[in-house]
Amino acid sequence: MTATTHEPRPRGLKGLLERGPGGPFDERSWRSPIRGPWLTSVLALVLLVGLLVLIVTGLLSYAAYDPRLGGSNDQTPQAGLLARYVWFDWFTSPSWLYRVNQGVHVLLGIALIPVVLAKLWSVAPKLFEWPPVTSPAQALERLSILLIVGSILFLIVTGTMNVQYDYAWGFSFYTGHFYAAWVFIAAFAAHVALKLPVMLRSLRGTSYWSVDRAATVPEPRDPDHLVSPDPLPASISRRGALGVVGGGSLALLGLSVGQSIDPLRPTALLSPRGQHVGDGPNDFQVNTTFGQIGVDPTETGASWRLLLVGPSGQQVSLRREDLLTMPMRTEELPIACVEGWSTSRAWTGVRLRDLAGLVGGAGSDSVFVESLQRGGAFSTMSLTGKQIRAGKTLLALKVEGVDLSLDHGFPARMIIPAAPGVRNTKWVKALTFGGQA
């Protein structure tokens, strides 16, 4: 094979302006023969579908906190127009709605990591294009690329760390993820508008089944300069590369899906909490133990009282023994957290609407829930009137027929159908019902 002869590079400032600083800024340094519009377009198509699902499930996850209630429900009080789409109260049926929504959001986000990285690899020459800007139109395109790459990497890194309960940053994950998601959504929309015609043309030109190693030759040179001007011999086909990416996605999914599907829990090898998190019926995930959150065990014993406050100021104080004498309900309900884990358990307790009736709050439009925990963003939480009146909303005293453990909220905790786990307040000490709906 005859060695390729490169033209001498101009030196000095002229060389820098004409040919760039070299290294990755020199298109001749990108030599893979499979890089080109077709491979990039296949990866882009997968991401177009997958990222749209992530956007929808992410927006629904935010709405599930009912941020219109303010306080701990709204971790982004300055969001303004970005939060205006939440004009409705979150749903209470089907009870598994949030579990499925958040499970899809987290598991799909994890599974798409290899696809995102492969897509970035496929467009690497474009990212290092020199000169960076040659026209206003290109400047807008480059800005959209900068925003979409920066925001998606931020979302992937912080999202993965959140799943692993690793908060090595100085800001709220919830807040940071929310604003970065809106930056991504804007950049994603602009990028799709610019590149969708290119993607469709590239996909029409080559069939997936016609791509193999024997025919792996570089595509014709393209306007985006993804095709190498000096390619190496092929060591893998484009179809093989897609298989490697797909295999990586399936592997990550297989190691994570057990967090959201109870029978597969032993397979969740990437779960940060391990496989054993309690004893007997209380053996399920715990985000925060009573010791970590600052709950004094002596406050959960015989001296504990549940304070009910009605809209008119009427008050009732109940011991746990009093609650156990009230009509009890047992409901099979999931509990699911933003990190992606979920489980379904049989919870036994008193319906929230029955407690509301004791203080004239059956028609209330909200209830303010207070916990024994000291401090923390979610030591208090508000629920909507819809959640108060939902027949499955419980102040739970037992799980699977036994008392709640301290880590799971003894002496009493909220269990709300279709709600994020953080809204199922543990160690409840007071319920204050608001005005009439």
C-alpha cells in the first residue's frame, strides 16, 4: 500500500488560521473508514426516538411533584414560564403511573449512554471543525451543537451519579437537572430542525442489511466533513459497530432493570443499595435511614401523637393505638423514587380522607404534611385535594402485615398512589388541612 503524502503545513499565524492548531482540529487525524453520514444518521434516529421519550417522561416526573403547591413541592421557584406547563394536579390513578414513568426515564437514560457516546464519536470531526465559525448560519449551528453536547453530558453524568447516590457537587440535583433539561430541550429542537433532512437523506441511501465488513469503504465526502480524507483499512463493519453499541446498551439495561421490577431485583448489580436492605417484609429499598435524617427514636415511641388540624383550626391528637382502632384498609401500592428504584408492597393504614373528616377537612383542597425529621428539603410536603380524597391514599402503619420499621417511617408514613417516593413522607407527626376545594 502506498503511503499517503501530506502537503506541508503552513507555519506561524498563517498556518494557524488556515489549517488550525493541528491534532483533532486537522480532519486528516480522523481516519476511521466507517465514520460518515449513514452511521451518524442511524445513531441519530435511535436518539431522536429515545430522547423524545426521555423528554416527555422527565417533564411528567417534574409535574408529579405538584410544584404549584409551593414549599418543598417546588424546588425551582424561579422557573417561571418553564414550569407553566404544569397547570393540572398530578394523577392518582393508575397507581403504578409514576413507577412506570420514572422507571422508563431512568432505565432508558442508562441504556442510551453507549448510543450517545457513539454518536459523539461519529461526529467528532464536526466538533473540532476549523475554523470554528465562517458565517452567521454556521455560528447558530455551532451554538446549538455546543449546548446540546454540553447539556446532554451534564444530564448523563449527574443523572448516573444520582442513581448511585453520589452527590459530589454543590447544587441540588433536582434543580440542576431541571434547568439543564430545558437547555437540552431547546438545543435538541434546534438541532433536529437543522439536521432532520440530512438524516433522512442519509438513511435512504444505504440499507442496514447491505452493510458488512467486506463492503466497508468510506462514504463519499460530505459537507460536514465526517468522512475521513485519509482512512485506514476497515477493522469492523458499520453494522458490527452498531451491534457493539446495542450490546453495550442491553448490558447496562440488564444490570439495572432489577431496580424497577421486583422479581428481577437480584440481577440489579448496579444498584447502589445492594440486595439486602432490611428484615422480612421491611426488606426493600431505603433512601434515608432514621439515623441519617436526624429522627430521635424516643419520639416514635409511646409519646408519639399525630396532630390533625382542620381548615377552621379544629385539632385532634391521636395515639398510634387510636389509629389502629379506626377502619383500616390494605392496598397493594408501589413506591418509586426519582433515582429509578421501585417496589410494590401491601400497605395497611387509615385512609387520609377518613382522617380529614375528623377535623372537617374532607373537602380540603390541600394538606400540609410534617415529619419528625429535622431539616432537609422534604421534611414537609403538601398533597392535593385529589390525593386527599383518593380511596387508596393511606397513612400507613404496617407493611405486608407487620409494623413499619424505623427506617421505613414508623410509627406512620404516607402512601399515595402514583406519587413520587419523596412525597410519601415518613415519620409523620402532623397533618394540616387547607381550605375547601
